[in-house]
Amino acid sequence: MERKLIGAGRTSEVYEYGDDCILKLFTDEIKLDMVKKEYDFSRFAYENDLPTPEPKEIMYEKDRIEILYEKINGEPLLKIAMMNVLAIKKILSKMAELQYKINSMEYDNGAYTFKKYLERAIEENIFITGIEKKNMKEYINKLPGGNKVCHGDFHPENILCSNGKYYIIDWMTGMQGPPAADVARTEMILKNAEIPGRAMFFIKILIRIVQSKMAKMYVKEYCRISGMKKNELDIWRLPLYVARLNEKNSKKEEERLMKIIRKLENQAL
């Protein structure tokens, strides 16, 4: 069947596949166990009535692996927000509602937990010393566990809007854990998402201020909906920022992350 490329990211390319499906074709570095994890988590979310496209089957394209999904004819929430900045508060409120719905569901599978994700990210990190890794592992070991569904990468690009309905996509980072960890990661992404390199310096500063305010608005709205206290996020920020260093960031973002990490280290360790 003929395919039409409609998107590409760090881990995959996305193609139209017929009239009602899309194919997510993973890069060579994404192995079968990770693809199965995304498929299984997507299936769990779909079967438990979370708003997400139906995963249909795992397929193979020569030496690469792909997942066939139900096609959603919609736009990423990020694009909608950029086209209508006056609606950002409403969009953030809808995001918080969706994330609370995810985090309210129980998921008892200790094979992939938030703490294990952080431990692995620390172990693989090339930006910190061996002593820092040891200290971070001890810090993570003291963090609370949890048995709620965490998306692990919940942000506006992973939410599609179609005819007034919202769909959560990209469950590769799905895991079991405490909601505060999941919300703290969303806060971090909203606050530190990369700004296009050609933007003028003062424009970048302005955008960074706006991003920081959006992140605060988001946390405030999630806490209003859920009853969570803002200070519950504090203990997760340091390990999340260190883990973020593993995500193929630009040199400038790496430098910015390291500055934040050093400040958080002084407060936490």
C-alpha cells in the first residue's frame, strides 16, 4: 500500500496508510522491546477508555519495526496554541484535565516504573561524574513510588485535537509511578522546550518568560483539579532535569540544563 510521510521525530517517522490508519515507523536504534512496550501501553490506555488512537498491530518494514494505528484527522495542540495565543489558558486547562484523567488510573506493573526510568537515565548520563551518579541514585532510592499511570512525555505536541475532541499519543514513555513525577516532567518540558535557533536574543528571552508563566499556570490548574500540592513536585525536579540531559538536546539547551541542575543540587543534596 502506498505511504505518504506526514511527520518525523527523534524516534520515528509517521506515514498515512490507507484512509483510516497511520504507520509509525521506528528508527533503527529503537528495539523490539521498546516498540512492544509502546504498543502494550497504548492498548492498555485504549481499552481503559483513555482518549487515544487504537493501536492495531506491530508490523515490520525490512529491518525496522512499526505500529499500525487508527488515524486521527487532527492538529497537535501546540500548533493550535501558536495560532491562537488568547486560548492558551483554556488549552492549559484542558491539558491538565487530560493528565489528571491519565494519572487517576491505576497501573500495577513494576517492570517499568518512574524510579527505574530515572535510575537508568542517571546511569547512562555522560554529563555528570561517578560521584554525582552515586549521590543521585541514593536520592532517587528515597523518592516515593506509586501505582498510577504516568505518560512520561505529556506535552502539547503529544495531544491531537479533532472536531473538538482530544487524543493523547506517543505512549513509548508510559510507566507506573506517582502523579507528581509526571506533572513535574510536564512542567519541565513546558518551561524549557527548545526555541528556534534563528530567533533574535530578546525574542528568545521574551519567549522564555512566557514559557515559565505557562508552566506555572499549568501546575496551578492541575493542582486545582486534582487537589495536589505544588510542593509535591519539588523532590522530582533534580532527577528529571538530569534525565533530560539524555534526550539529544542542542548544545545551548545542555548548557541551560546544567545551570538549572547545579542550582537544584545545592538545594537538594
